[in-house]
Amino acid sequence: MQTKELPKKTSNDEGSGKNVGRKPTFRQRLFRYYWKLERMMVPGLRSSQYAYYETIRSYLNGRRKWLDLGCGHHMFATWMEKEQADLTSRADLMVGIDYDLPSLKKNVSIRHLAVADVRHAPLRSETFELITANMVVEHLDDPPSALAEIRRMLKPGGLFIFHTPNYRNYMIFIASLVPDIIKKKIVRFLEGREEADVFPTHYRLNTPGAIRKIAEQSGFKVVELRVENTSATIGSLGPLAIFELLIIRLLSYEPLKNFRPDIVAVLQNPE
């Protein structure tokens, strides 16, 4: 149930009590308690959204034509406006596609937007130097077809960078077993997102092994593949997140890294 909308610790997150003079809500109090627990139990832990952002930033290197897949109403987490502006300002051509029109209508950061399926994008071949996807590939029911289309749109040497849940993580595995109708209500409760903003998942490109295998079959070269830790999914439950934090701390040890919750991958279309 990892998404790019899950609130994480920042100077203006839900749990920080930004609204000076207003009494904190019960939800804000729970987040405050959670952040204290996180700092105490897993020092230095942060959202994997930052790992994704930093990866894109490190690989931009003059790549000026950029396509974001499944951009929705925000490319990164909603609390990462500064980071998003930092990256998008470097692009000469910034395009976003998503098959959900209501989400696209809320997007104010990408100038060129289109309603389209990743597998049938109405865009010219060899147009982009960079294609990205944040919490999108887990929704693909046919990853080889999607990667073939992505490679078609990339220039030789272009990169596909994506951030997605790791199916080997216990939380993601459990989430995959939950019926969508129940999952939508759980996500609404934990994250405050509307049920219409929760889409079916397939997890067919969501382990390091699956990524390497399908990337190779699709003609991509794997440049980088990292499995990242991230803040607790149930941080909105305050002290109840202590059990998830214990597991996150355990997963910080290198021998268990393949069971961390999120993956950041960099694939290259060969020259």
C-alpha cells in the first residue's frame, strides 16, 4: 500500500503542528508521537521518496527532455513541492501522462499533460532522454509491453528511473492479498486519500529478480537497482507503529536488505 502520497516527516508535515495557534488534531498528535518514536528507534530513517528524488537528480546530467508516467496530480509526494520544482525547472520539455483525467486536472506543475495508457502512449519514438515513474509500475498488468513502449520513446542512451514497492516486503505481500474494496478503505483510514485515488495493483515488476529479468528481455540495461527502507506505513496510528519500526530497524541490516519495502531502479536504453 505504499504510495507517493503517504505523509512523511518534513518541516510542514501533518505531525509537525505547523498551524500555529490552532489546537492539533488527534491525527496530528498521533503523527507527533510517531516521529518521536522514529527518531528514537531508527535514527536517520526517511521516506524512500527522497532516495527516488536524489537518484533522478544525480542522473539528470543535462537530460532536458523528460516524460513522467502516471504523474497524477503530483510527481513526488505532495509535501515535496520544493524538490519537484528543483528538478522540473531543469527540463526544456516536461510531459506527463496518466489515464486518470480527474488526477491530471489537479496537476499544476507539468505544462504538457495527456490522458494515455503507458502501453499506448501517443508520443513520438526516441523523443525523451529521461522517463520516470513514481509508484506506478506495480499497477502494470503487462510489464514487458510497457517496457517496450517506454524504450520506444527513449532516445539511445536514455534512462528509465522508477520507484515502486518491493513485493518481498511483508507489508506489500500482505497488501497484495487484501481485496481492493477493503484496501481502499484501509488506505483512506491510514493516509486520508480518496478511494477513487487507489488503483488495482499486480506487482509483476516488483522484485529485484523480476526487474532484471524483464528489463533484459525488453532490451534494457540495468544501471542501478536499490532496495530502500522508508518510514512506517502505519505512522498515522502513532504508538502502534512501534512494531513496524522494530521490523524496519531489523531490515536496515545489509543481509536483510532485499526485504525492505521500496525499490529504486535505473534502466538504460543502450546506445
